[in-house]
Amino acid sequence: TSVFENVQQAPEDPILGVTVAYNKDPSPSKLNLGVGAYRTEEGKPLVLDVVKRAEQQLVAEKSRNKEYQAITGNQQFNKLSARLILGPDSPAIAKNCVATVQALSGTGALRIGAEFLAAHYAKPQIFLPMPTWGNHNKIFPLGGVSQKPYRYYDPKTRGLDYEGMLEDLKAAPDGAVILLHACAHNPTGVDPTEEQWEGIRKVIRSKNQLPFFDCAYQGFASGSLDKDAYAVRSFVADGGECLISQSFAKNMGLYGERVGALNIVCRSAPVASRVDSQLKLVIRPMYSSPPVHGAAIAAAILEDGNLFKNWTVELKGMADRIISMRHQLYDALQERGTPGDWDHVLKQIGMFTFTGLNKSQVEFMTREYHIYMTSDGRISMAGLSSRTVPHLADAMHAAVV
Ligand code: PLP
């Protein structure tokens, strides 16, 4: 017998498990709206044109080699990544107050942040919005940071429970870490307004709490990189400290290349420098140093004015297609006279719609219509196309009547 005889079969990941089930389904009309990955109108994965061009440039550079990178990765990428989220004129960057390290996409950045907080922050307890991206609940405890929820989504309005959120932040201990989705909240697609962000910022700062922004969708929500950075920049502009994880999975379509960064904005340059030195001690025993290729692609796009401009156009194209899917789905539900209020399909922002469909309605749609989504009723708008909207609307209609 094996020494691992007693190992139990683990459950599938709730999000990635949807794709496993989808792959097993032989139906030709099957539709996967589980995973948040962008698809074209033809339902195909998209490699951005600027990514192809950046890769061609990299191949042409004869001096490139496969040497190890520094522990904190590609320094040029780190600099440009911080500038992308904080803005070109950021005083925090100008004063060297930001420690930035390359990370294994957004997930890796969150994990490094958690381990750093567990080792160096007096109150390693994080408050997470309810609901939140499922992986947050695992990353933080495993990284040594205990977690608690705060109210965020109101199922009645399918919008933000602003009052509840402020109450919970006020009730949270001084100094607690507060996780905030920088834009395009996953899974709900519900973001605070600029006015509400202002109220949230005031409470967090008045209690000396530490914001940890998860920024996985910059540019994907509104189509504008600057607009989607609003919340983060408003928190950095007040001079306070924060952490920001960044992912280039969605906005550059670099999913499997695992390109991201963790930024820690500090009060002073000497603190940032010491923080940077400690981040190396987190990374070195975990994976030693990050991979070369993806960050080199991202850096090439971020540093070349022409590629950057073309990237913003392609990014806006993806965001606009998602917004157009919202309108098409909404119209299709109206045409069918589907009972209920579906305004939230239009109002929510980013990759996902939190439909409000319950677990048994989701199961019905999977069983009868071969449509796959997470059991909380979240659908990826980026996985839809004009061709598949009617099928989805038929299924939603049948599920609620
Ligand atoms: N944070 C949120 C809210 C996300 O939705 C995702 C991806 O789905 C991530 C972080 C991290 O993704 P990745 O590790 O692929 O960058």
C-alpha cells in the first residue's frame, strides 16, 4: 500500500471546477461562463496584437538570455507597473516611497502581501468584502493573516450596501487591514461611486486602517486605465499607506504568463527601502525569483509610447465588447418578458454579472441548457457573444418562470 493511502480526494476548485465539468459535456451548444477569461465574438481566446508585437521585438533582441532575474524581478517592469496604477505624476513614486516587486500575477502578489503582513504588521487581520473572489479566503489565512467579512453587496438592490459597509468598517478594529477591489468587484460587478469611495476612505483613514487594494481589472471596467485607477489614486493622494496587488492577466490578456506586481506605498523612502529588503526574504524561499518572459512583454508595452497607445485601444475594445454584451443580454430578457428586474445587468461593471440566480436555477441551466457558471449565479460577460446571448436568455427565462 502507498504511504499516501489515506489521502482524501480534494473537491474541485469552485471556479476552475466549472471548466472541468464543461470540458466533459459533449453537447454542441454548451457554453462556459464560469472562468473570467476574455473571448472574442467567435468565442476564441484573444492574444492582443500589441503582445504579439512586443514578443517579436523580444525575439529580435539578440542580447536576450535566460539568466535568473533579481529576486524582485524585472526592475523596469516594476517601475512602469507602479506608474500605471499610481499615475505618471505620482508624488509617492517621485519620492521613492513605493516598494514594488514583480509577482506571479495577482494571486502571487496577494500571497506575498499576506506573508509580508503576517511577519511585519502589528495587526495581521484582514477584512474581506462579502462576497469576494473565492481565492481571497484561502490566500490570506494560508499566508498567516486571519480574516473577517464586512458587508458589501445587498441582494435586495443588487447594488452596494454602502451603509452596512461603513458600519462594519467603523466597527472593525483600528489598524485592521481592509481588502478593497480597486475596480470591477468580483464576483458582484458592483463598485462604489466616487462619492462613496470618498466616504470609505475617510472611515479607513480615521481608524488608521491599512487598505490592501486588489487591482485585477485596471482598464477592463470602464475601458480607461486612469478611470479604473481612481480609488487607488485617491487613497495614495491623501499621503497614507496602502498595499496594491496588480494583475496583467485580463488587461493584457497575459493569463498564463503570470504577470503581476505587489506595490507597498510607504510614508518615506527609507521605510520603502527596508520593506523592499523584507519582501526579498518572503520571495526567496517561496520561488526564488519570478519568470522572465511575461514581465518583459508587459514592460515592452508599458515603455513604448506607440505600443502603449495601441494597447489602450485594444483594451477599450475588450471593455466595450463586454458592455455591449450587457446591453444585448438585457434586451434579450426584455424581449422574452422575463419576470424580474434586470437593470443590474446594465449597471454592474467589469467582467461579471452577478445575476441573482440561485444555486438550483444555476443547476437547472447547466442540466437543461448546458450553460456553465459558478453556483453563486455569476456569469462572465466576457465569455458571451452575439451568437450565444439568445441561448443564455432562453435559459435564464426558463430558470425564473
Ligand atoms: N483578484 C481578483 C478579484 C480576481 O478576479 C483575480 C482573477 O480572477 C485575481 C485577483 C488574480 O488573478 P491572476 O492571479 O490570474 O492574476
